[in-house]
Amino acid sequence: MISRLTGILAAKRAPQILIDCNGVGYEADVSMTTYYQLPEVGEQISIWTHLLVKDDSHSLVGFNGEQERRLFRQLIRINGVGPKMALTILSGIDDQQFALCIANSDVAMLTRLPGVGKKTAERLIIEMRDKVDALLGESPSPQLAAGGHSVVSEAIEALQALGYRAVDAEKMINRVQGQDDVQGNASQLIKKALQASVNR
């Protein structure tokens, strides 16, 4: 599987880009979130990719970060959400905002996305609720991550992966880590921190 491409951005015309990798051109569809973060044509680029295999074609989808690709892969597993809708969702909301919507069951926010009706939004929330850990890059270890990090450190790193500055992530975690239902549980700590930031 083609998992990552590094080369020269040869062309870009939303939603497609062309990357020249040592003389071989790879075409990929990207979300508008990724598109707006692209460098100028002629500059070097490195993107994460997902290979879509159909009976009559193979196509690549490109992502600026691994986190966006992880969310895309979660979305296309949901009944009724194909690659096109997944890219539409990612074009209208970033992974951090999506995590907040799921954590807060925010149907209204999701239905603002093109092509996402109330039923689809509710299905996204129901089916993604137990996948927020993976979306946030959660480690399965409840007490210590593999590298020996504490639950607090793990939660802060997850928030940073969502785009929060280290100092802001630390403040968010400090506000909620004393609550009884988050003790020793990085997943709950992250969810509570995200919820608290929205409700402030």
C-alpha cells in the first residue's frame, strides 16, 4: 500500500493535486483543509495517503497529517459515509472540531456540513463515540503509556496532536484532572478537557 509520498508539488487544482516523485506523477484527492495548507507549486511536499481500491479503479487520497488520515479511515467505515462524503466532512471541519462535536453530541454543528443531514449526523455521533480514543491517538494503557508517560502527559500530548499549544493543553488538563471520573483514565481526561473548553 502507498502510505506516504514525498516529492515536488507539480500541480494543484482543488480537490486534486499532482506530486512528482522522482519522475513519477501521483495524483491524489485532498480535503480543502489539506489543500489550504499546501505549499506553492514547485515546492517540496510530503503527504500521508490512503489507497482506495474499486473494481474499476485505484485512487489516492492525500492528507496533510496522519491524524486527518486516521479520521478519514474511521469515517469511511461508517454505513452511508463513503470517501466523497468523508472528504466533504474533512473539508468543512478539522479533526479537532470533529472530536469536539462527537464528545458533545453536537448534531447542529455536523448538519452545517454540506450533504450531512440530521440522521447522518446522529449516526456519526453514535458510531464514532466509542472511536474517539483512536481519533485522539489514545494509547490502550490506562495508567502508563508504552514510553512510560503518565496519564496526564499522554492526555496533554493527545491535545497537542489535535493542534493545541503545549501551554494551553496543560491548562486544559489541569482544570479537570482532579475529577473522580478521570482518575487513571487518559481517555476520560481528554474528553473532559475538550468538553470544558467548549463550555467555558
